[in-house]
Amino acid sequence: MALSQVHYLSEALARIVTFHIYLPNDTPPEFTENNPHYDRPVKTLYLLHGFSGNTMDWIMGSGAMEISRKYNLAVVMPSGENSFYLDRKGTGNAYETFIARELPAYIRKTYHLPDAKEDVLIGGLSMGGYGAIRLAIKYNKCYGAAFGLSSALIVEDVGRLAPGDMTACARVIADYDYYVNVFGDLSKLENSDVDPKFLVKQKLEKGERITPVFMACGTEDFLLENNRNFRDFLRDRQVDVTYYESPGSHEWKFWNEYLEKAVLWALEEKGGRTEV
């Protein structure tokens, strides 16, 4: 198992950026023999961190390395800062462009990994869950499956904020000005490009297929109702969504319980509607 730390000049972010990547390119025979995941070319999984995190989060908090080896996955872990993986105004703030366009192109060029839709997966937790789901819906021709763990699907909540308001964003209290900086005019969020529901409706109106989505959220998580709401929205429109909830809060213990389940679902193309 190789772990690389890469620094390169990002045009989208106008600076040197850092990402980590696990590559199962030296997996010993005892792990590859009789393992059907090594009967195919390596697939790529982009893992997006949550609010206040960075490229090291999945390395330090999860079993991403073991998942990379076990399932023959190149696991790419970029830093999205506190951007919600959106393009913002001003030079050096094009985080969506960085994650969805520039970084995949760099990965393909540098590592020569397959880039067919079915070979590319994306997932995340909290803010990264929002990012993974939204990007997979918007760029539905680029990802075979997407998953979000305790996803921060908070566009409707943010849209109701007023100047001076504070709200929880993970364990950090974020203020009105932060959300304006990230999302823009808060009175115009719903039915805009930052709203995953709007993107779903837009794709369906065009007759396009929505990328299958896996969701999981703990019953003690402050984002539970947001996740249930989005699950119901997808189900009402007959979008492939697999949904789980079980005891747990906004923490690594819960995310690690579902990370491998989400990866297995994505690899086995289980896009059906399931609830446990």
C-alpha cells in the first residue's frame, strides 16, 4: 500500500495545494488472490472531509487505508477548507472547479487511472457529504455512485438566517457572515445551483439519470432531520437512494461504521431504496 502526499500548483485555487492518495499498487499476493476486486482495474474514490477538516482527516480518523487495499481503490483525499466545495467569488476560491474538474484531470494525467463514470466514486462526511452528493448530482456523467455520511444538507436552514444569527456547523459555531461568504445571497439559495434539490429537479426535467446515492446518519446527530428530509425528497422522485440510520452522533465512531458499507454498496452498484 502506497501513501503519497502531493503538492501541486492549482489554477482553480491560485496556490500550491496538498492532497493525499492511497494507491494499492504494491498489494501482496495474499491479499489479491481470490479477491474479485483485483480481477478488474483499480477504481478511484474521492473522499471529502467535513467542516474544519483537511486532507489528513480520513487518514487519521478512518480505515481508508484498509479499504483502499481490500477493495482495490485509489483513495484521493483533498483539502476543501471550509468551502462546502463551492466556487466562491474572488481569485483562488474555485473549490468546486478544483474538486470536480481540475483535480480529477491531474489524477488521470499523473496516475493514469481509469476515468469512465463507473470507475469513479465520491463520498464525504458532514460538509463533505453535502459536497459529494451535490457534485455527483451536478456532474452526473462523471461519477458512478456517491455517498454522504451525516451530510450537511443545510441549504434550507441557511436560507432562513438573518444578520447576526449564529448556527452550528459541526462542532463549530458559524456566523451569518461566514455563510454569506460561502453561499452568497442567503435569500436566493433555494432553487439555485447550491441547492441539491434544485439540481435534482433540473436533471430530471431534462430526462437525465441521477447518480445513485447512499446516505447514513445517526439518530443523535443534529443533522438527522436534514438527512431524512432529503431522503424523502429523493424517494418522492423515484431517485435511487439507499438510506441507513442507527444510534450515533456526529463522530468518527458512526462514520467508520458506515464507510465500508457505503463503499461496498457503491462497488456492487446497489442503488435501490433500502432503510435499516
